[in-house]
Amino acid sequence: MMMNYSRLVFVSVLLTMMISLLVFNPVEADVVVNNGQHASILAKIDCGGACTARCRLSSRPHLCKRACGTCCQRCSCVPPGTAGNYDVCPCYATLTTHGGKRKCP
């Protein structure tokens, strides 16, 4: 009889600890967007506006905006300026075409 009681206490303590870990340690869902500020994963970036700014000096603006839009949708960020600054958005910098060339302008 005493064995069952101690086993019951052990299981209840174990369950209490597991539940407290779930309740008191919530998962944070943050991502870095545009200028390094943190935002909720649910926050949306204006890809159209960001890509228009990024591609404004491009010799092929429609192609640039299409590629930029695809990258923006996947990464939820677009580096500032018309070229470079890939360190601000590493995801944007690592996307490549099937040929291994950089996808994002």
C-alpha cells in the first residue's frame, strides 16, 4: 500500500514540473525584419514598397521587382538601399537560383 502512495506522489510531482515548464517558459516567436528591429512572426512587411525602393535604379525594374518580391515573401525582409547590405537580411542573401547564382537583387 505504501508503495502505491509513493509512486502516486512521484508521478504527481513529475506532472506538476512538466506542466510548470510549459506554462512558465513560453516560446518566443521573434524574427528580425528590415533594419534589425524585432517583430512578431505574424507581422507583415510591405514587400511591394520595399521592392520598389530596392529596384528603383535597376535597368530591368519588372524583373527586379518580381525576384525581390519572391525573396521578400520567403524571408519577410528586404535589405535597405538599391544594392548590397545583405548582412541585414541573411535569408535574402542566401537564396539562389537553380544555377547557383544569387536570386535576390
